[in-house]
Amino acid sequence: MERTERFDSADQAIKIGFWANAILMVMKLLAGHFGHSTAVFADGLESAADLFVIFCAMIAVRIGRKPFDEDHPYGHGRAESISAIVVSFVIFGTGAWILVRAIRTIIDGTFQTPGFIAVIAAIITILAKESLFRYTSAVGARLESPAVAAVAKDHRKDAVSSVATLIGVTGAFFGVAVMDPLAAGITALFIFHIGYDTFQCAAHDLMDGSPPEGFVDTVTRIACGVEGVEGVHEIKARRSGQYVIVDMKLDMDPEMTVKRSHAVATEVKRLIFDRIPNIGDVMIHINPYDETHEDMIRL
């Protein structure tokens, strides 16, 4: 997939979520107001915060698609991971707000009897948000985009919170008013988990965490399949947004000319680019295979 196509796909997925979220926000605010449901109205306010989340992701993808320059020789991809960190904080904040609101409602005993329109709004939200999650999650997995993956998790958070809203509103509709705040409080715990998972994934990338299991083995097989490569001494990889940057050391014949070793290294790099679509760059160091050597490193 070409670079422009990758970022266009990410941008499209985020924009669909943005406008769908805006429509759901207006629907829930109106249903909460006219249906006398505090839970549904609060769900609408939560959607307003989600618009900010998705807007951050849109900006991150726009920054991340910029090519490398003098000030950012490794590109701008990590803007997506920074955006995912921001999204995780908003998700945490949403969970805390829902939990505090639920506790206060129970303590104050300020229960309301909602109208049927509030129940319908909660059902529509669940179906819409779960559909958005599945679509956005698929795009995020295909592109390996931290920003799109974070938006997908935010959609799942909304779907989970709306399930609690539906349970609470339905219970209150049939006379068990305390179910509304109880369901909201339990949902807050699920939301905290989603926020933690989002934060952990983004922080892992920003801290140059190891690539997914099996990635190193795949790169090793590709390199060792090139004539002239006697072995792979070491492979390191780190993520920069949708791309992975690889550092590797190849063992070669010490009598090989510089020109020949360069040609072999170029062929290794070409094959890695061809077979792994989200590779951003491959930096190769060559070692003589018949000598032991000590790596100079201060990390």
C-alpha cells in the first residue's frame, strides 16, 4: 500500500467516526432532554468530549503523514502515539466522571423515570458505536495506526457505556430507578480498563518497545535468504506511527568488496520493503562473519 493511500484510509476512518459521533451526540442530548433521562443526556455530553478525541486523532494523522525533514529525520509518525496518549487520558477522565456521577446519584437519591425515547436512543447508540468500533478497529489493524486504533477503542468505550445506560434506563423505566447509577458505576470500571490498554500501547511505542512477536523472525528469514548473507547478528525495531524502523547487523564474508556488500545489503532492504508493507526504513551494519567483535553501545 502506497504511503498516500495508507494515510487517506486512516483519515477516512477517523472522519466517518467524527461525523457519526456528532449525529449521535445531537440525538442523545435531545432524547435525554425530552425523555427525562439524566443517563442518556450525560451520554450525549460524553459524545461531545469524544469529538475532541477524534479531532486530536485527525490532527495526529495529518502531522504523521508529513515526510521526514531536517528537524525530524525519522519522520513525524509518533504524533499518532502522542494522540493515543491524549485519547487514553480522555477515556480515563470519562470513566472517572461517570463513576463520580453514579455515586452522587445513589447518595442523593435523585432518581428519575425516563421515557421510552431514552431507551430507543441507548439502543441506537450501542448498534452504531459497535459498528464503528468494528470498522475502525479493522482499519487500524490493517494500517497498524496508533491513532486509528485509539479512536476504535474510544468507540468501544462508548458502546460499553451505552450498554450500561440501556440497562439503567430500562430498569428505571420499569420502576427500578437505582439500576441506572449502579450500571453506570460498573461501566466506569470497564472504561478504566480500555483507557489503560490505550495508554499502555501508545507508551510502549513511544518508549521504543519491542515489535510484535514473530516480527524479528520474519525479518531474519528474509535477510538470511539473500545470497552473501552468512547470518544475522542482531535486529532491533521501533515503531514510528504506522511504520516500523529496523536496525540490523549482517554477517558477511570479510573478503567481500565494499561494492558487493553494499549490493547485498540493498537487496536485503528491498526484500524487506516488498514483503512487509509497514516498514519505514531499514538501517544495515555489516560485520565479518569469521571474527568475534564487541558492540559499542551505551544504552
